[in-house]
Amino acid sequence: MNALRVIAAAFRLQLAITRRSPGHLMILLTSPLFSVIFLSLVVSGQRSGTLVNGVLAPGLIGLWLMSLDLAASIIEEERWAGRMELLVASLTPVSLVVFGRIGVVILAGALTFFESWLVAVVGFGADVPLERPGVFVVAILATCFAMAGTATLLAAVFIKSRALHVFQNALTYPFYILGGVLVPVALLPGWLEPLSRVIFLSWSADLLRGSMSGNLPDAWPAWIAMTIGLGAAALVAGFLLINRIIDQSRETAHVGHS
Amino acid sequence: MNSPSSLGTSSPGTGWLRLGHQSLLFSIAEMRTVHTWRTWLFGWVARLLTQVTFFALIGKFVANDATMQFVLVGNIVALSCLESMIVVLTMAGERRLGTLPLLAIAPTSHVPVYLGRGLHWLASGIASSVIGWLVLPPLLGVPLPWPEALPAVAMILLVAVSCYCYGCFLAGLAVRYRSLQVIVLNLGYLPIMAFCGVNVPISFWPAWLQPVLHLFPLTNGLQAIRAVLAGGTWSEVWPKLALEALVGIGWFALATVSINRVVTKGRADGSLEFGS
């Protein structure tokens, strides 16, 4: 219960910060342009059944980019603003604060799915299918949870990184390919599949596409379980890593600029 | 390093040349602080090539090998555009460093200094595109026709310079509104990616939009490159190249006026140091 209260407080904090620094929401401006790029390719390509790929990809990319952006900046901003020492000195677990703050960005990032749908319908006059709305909603929630878990882990890794922006940059397009964000993993070279399947996006992207087109296998609950499972594993690893780093910082007295 | 007075007493042409030389040295030094050749090649360029691969795979997924090659060529050339436009961030960064008031009182003009602040990204963009041009088509199974693909390398250079000029114009905005620098860069670059013939021919877009697209960098140069690859004649190609150069010159002129106006206005209303 106490943990939930911390997460809720962190959520409110990030909400206030985001209201005052709209730079975090930049993806909401750029995502429609990604939609235009993907949808123009899909529409001109004329391969049947690929419309949902073009509609969903900007949403998944938007979520990923926003999570990456916050994961990279969250600790850096705390250090820069001089709040890190206070955060470490308090009894509240920093990992819960990070998770709660990331939650806001994830929810805002989910708006990119709506934007993409709007571009498809208004800009391209497309008839976007949604055959299994119930599964779609569950899939979106599972995706958001997994994204929050992964972003928490990344935030922990980024604390230790001396080449933050190099990592941040490297974690974009390679992941879009491996995660099957637009081109399904099944169409990639076979040797890439084991690598792809440890990235939650590869499960959630297939799941979201299937829920829209209605082309879902009977085992779709297992895909949801995989998405949530991989997200939970990342979340636990992120919590452990952040707590460990904070403990080390307390012991060595290197907090603000370690 | 030449003293400001030596720059100031030279003829304008020599002064600009010296400034160009100094900007080049500064750019090389700055690039060395950002990257070693290993991080540039295996981190930066490798990531950019993955970006191109991502789009090329979409081309194959939604259509066929021909579309894949079309998308591949467009995105390889667009790399030079993307990197050249990082001048938006470097110029805004220069303003943040507080050099503008000093340059405003220096005997030399601040304009060439500012416009030269992204030369290293221009060079990096050209290099990334050329590497992509040589490596990716055979790697992805859609080789380019040689020797037709050879003159295209020189055309990539023209496209990159033209995009750099456009980037300098946008940088004029980013210098004024520094908190918007990343937004300016993205909203300057992504429309080029979306509409200027990188992924789909510009004939895909509504007829009223197509003439407007020719006013942007990359559109005409990329068409010239595609014409060369298709075995087009020189008389087909050169008007497109001339138009690309003209577009670049136009954006450069606007950039010069824009960045000059920052100082003129700053002198007039006292916003030179802290204005944003």
C-alpha cells in the first residue's frame, strides 16, 4: 500500500513536471510525421493486410522513444537540479519513484496510437479495422506495463553509463527491427528470431496487429503473458539495480555527480 | 590562430576564407571531443545504417525488391541530410555558450562563424551516406547499377550542402528560441523524410503539394540521383542538380539574413546576451 502511495506521488510529480516542460511530449508532434512515412509506404505498396502495421508502428515507436527519453534524463535531471541527495537520503525507494514517473510518460506516449489512427483515417482516408477491441485494449495495457518495466531497467543502466547518448541512440532502430515494430519478426532472417523474442515488442506488436486485423492465433493469451512476463522481469531487474546503485552511492558518498 | 585584428584588416574575401579555415579546424576539434573513429564508425554510422535498413525492409515487406531499392536509395541519401541538419543544435549550442555578444563587437562578422558551426556534421553526413551507398545495397540483396552509381556520390555531396544551408536557416530559429532547438530540428527534417521523395515518389502526394516540395532541399537532388541510376542522360539530370543548388543558395541567403537579424535585433533591444 505504501509502495502504491509512493508510485502515485511520483506520478503526480511527473505530471506537474511534464505540464511545465512540454519538451517531454515532443513525440506527440513528430509521431504524425512518422505515421505519414509509414502509411505512405503501406498505401503505395498495396500489399493487402499491412495497413495495421503502418498504423501501429508510430504508436510503438512513440512509446519507446518517450520511455527512452525519460529513462535517460530522469536521474540526470535529479542530479542537475540538486534533488538527488535528498532523494537518496529519504526512506522512499528511488526505484518506485522512477517507476511512478515513467508511468506518466507511458500514458502520454500511448496517445501516439490515437494520433496514428487519426492520420490514417483523416489523411489517407483509410478504413482501419479493429476486429477484437477487447484483446486490443488488454494488449495496449500489457504493452504499456512492459514499456514501463523496460524503461525502469534502462533508467538504472543509464545511471551507470558514461556514454548515455550513445546508448540512447543505439537503442532505437535496431530495436524497431528486432521488435518487429512494422515488419513482423517472422519475416526476418531465422537467426535473428531468438534475439527478437527476448524483446517484449516482438510479442506485443504481433498481438496488437492480430487484435486489429482479427488474425489472432488461439495461443494469443500466451503472447500477452510473454509481454507482461518480459516487462515484469525488466521491472524487477531495474528495481534491484537501482536499489543497488543507490546503496553503493550511500556507502561511497558519491551521490550528486558520481 | 589568427588574431581578430588580422581577420578584421583583411579583405572581405580573405577574411571569410580565414574564417572558413578556422571553422574547419574548430569543427575537427569538436568532432574529436564527440567521437573517436571507432565510436563514430561502430556506434554512430552503424546506428544510421540500421535506420536505413529498417526503412528498406519495410519497402520489401509492403511491395518488392524494386521498392526496397527505391526506399534504400532515398534513405541513404537522406542520411547526409539528417546529419547536415545537426547544425541546428550546434548553432543553438554556440548561442548558449554566450559567444554571440563577443562576436558582435569583434571586427569580423559573426555570420560565417555561426554558419560554419556544423561543418563537421556536414562531413560526417556525406561520409555516412557514402558508406551506406557502398555497403548496404549489396548487403541487402539489391545491388546498385555500376558505374551509374559512381557519379551519384558527387550528387550526394551537393544534396548534403543544400540540406546544410536549409539547416542553417532553421538554426536561425533555434538560436532565437533555444528551448525549441530539438523540435525545430525534428520538424525540419521529418517532413523531408515524409514528403520529399525519400520513401515514395513525390507523385504520390496531391498535385497542389508537389511544386512546394521542389522548394525543399533533397527533393531535386534525389530525383537527379534516381535519374542517373536509371541510366538517364545528362540533359535530364543537370536541370535537377541546378535546381538543387539553387534551392540550397536560396536557403543559405535566408539563413544569412536570419542569423544577421538576431544580432541586429539584439543590439536594438538589448536581448543579445540573454534573449531567447
